[in-house]
Amino acid sequence: MVRKANTPQAFWWYAGGTPRFQQLVLNAFDTFGVATYEQPDAWAQGEMGEIFQYGASVQLIEANMYYHSDHETPDMVPAVGLEASTRAYAKIIDEVNRLELKDVVPPPSATARR
């Protein structure tokens, strides 16, 4: 049985970039109560998986009840969860815009595909 809830389940998450950028992302998620698993994914999933190594990136994926489903509709996704994620992303963007690029994007890796 599928039942509505007042909060989302924990998100898979990924933050790729400098340690400072990764901490900024985690702080934003924590500030707005975005439910995340304790450990991040080792790499970005889905479409971002092809490009994540080329720059800083952030990802939240709710991959539980409605993953890849047409049932993931506004009436089934808790508004409080959408609000928390939106506020966290806005904070990330605002704070990144105050940093220099070197504080966000790691130096090119010798192992990155070219």
C-alpha cells in the first residue's frame, strides 16, 4: 500500500568539488533539514554520471517509493521536502557565488577523461 507522508525519505546525495564546496553543500542540506543518508554516494548517478568529474556538482536523488515512476506527482511528494531542497539549493548557489573558482572546482585530475 502507498501512503502519503509529511516528510520525504532520505535522499541519495553527492557533492563533487573541493572539500570547502562539499562542506558548503552539506551545511546547506543540514540547515534546511534535507533528509540525507549519512554518507554521500561515491560518484554522481544518472545523467550527471557522465560529466560530474569535469567540475563541481551537487545531486539529490529520492530513489525509494517513486524512483522512475509516473506516481511522483505534486500531490504525493510532501511540500515540506520540496521546500527544504529548494532552499538548500538556493543557499548553495548564493554561497558559491561568493567564492573564487579555486575554492569550488578542484584542479584537473590526471585520471579525468578528456
